[in-house]
Amino acid sequence: QVQLVESGGGSVQPGGSLRLSCAVSGFASSTTVVMSWPRQPRGKVRELVAASSSAGGSTNYADSVKGRFNMSRENAKNTVYLQMNSLKAEDTAVYYCNAVFSRIGVRMGDIWGQGIQVTVSS
């Protein structure tokens, strides 16, 4: 059974840093996993913050977070991290971890985390 566990988040003052973690388990080793961090500010649409694939390649970031956020992954632990630096009030949102599974280019399914509140306020 596939499971996904998020952790981290909280409240921080503008300019501060936070780190989110997301661990996924229960899938076959031959599976390609694209993991991403979408976020949803209250009353606004969900937007993609960062995404990367276990198959390699570059990590994609939203323009609003480039240079401030860094997504990294430990494939051996099936875990990704989102290091958020120089946080701004507009980064306040619920952050989700999403994993999309595929084999030989065929999408097998996806799973979402429960969401983590990140609040940036003075």
C-alpha cells in the first residue's frame, strides 16, 4: 500500500526559513516517481511550487520562489525536501506533497499529502 507522510512547516517571520519533508513508500522499485510541492493560499487557486522526477533531470520551480526555495530528494529514502528561505508573507499557504507514479511512461496513479500550513507573519 502506497503511503505518503509530510512533515515540517509552521510559523516564521518574514525573511526566515522552514523546511518541509515528504516521504513516500509502498511502491515498486521500477516505478518512476514525480514528486511535487503545490501550495494553496487561502481563497486562491493552487499553484505548483516545485517538482522533480526520480528519473533525473532538472527541478522546476515557480518564478515566485526561484532563488529562495530549493527542492532536494534522497531517492534511497524516497524522500523529498523543500527548503524555503527568505520567506515572504505571500508564501503563506497550505503546502501539499504530491507523488505521481508511472512505469514505462504509463501513469499508474498518484497520492497527496494531507497538507502543511506555512505561515509567514511578523
